[in-house]
Amino acid sequence: VRTKLAPPWKVIVHDDPITLMVYVTMTLQRVFGYPREKAHALMLEVHELGRSIVWTGAKEQAELYVHKLHAAQLLATIEAVDA
């Protein structure tokens, strides 16, 4: 009998014209525990490319992170990682 692991999911933060960049950086630090430098780099990716994959892992945890990001007024979605 073989078991199949569940595929990972990615949390994506999308750009919006209203939210301040410093707020996005602070929120990524608070939600994910990222150091300021990593959170700032992810924020710049969101700003310049329109979106950034900020975390990858189990679906349930990804859903929780998206819920926390929505509570902080950020646009975020989850997508399955392509196999």
C-alpha cells in the first residue's frame, strides 16, 4: 500500500493601490514571523510584479494564513503548487 502526500499550496499576496508598502512589510513580519529584510523583499515583489508567493506548505495552514492576511486588509489567495 502506498500513501500519497497532499500537494503543497502557495499563499499569494496581490498588489492593491491603497495599502502602504510599510504596512505590507509589517504585516508579513507579524503574520509569518519573517525578518524585516525578507518581508521588505516580498513587499517589493508584490509592488513591482503585482503579486508574490509569500509562503508554501499544507493547505490548512495556507488557508489560515490567507484568513490572517484578509483580517489585516491585504489581498491574498491560495493556489495549489503545480506538480
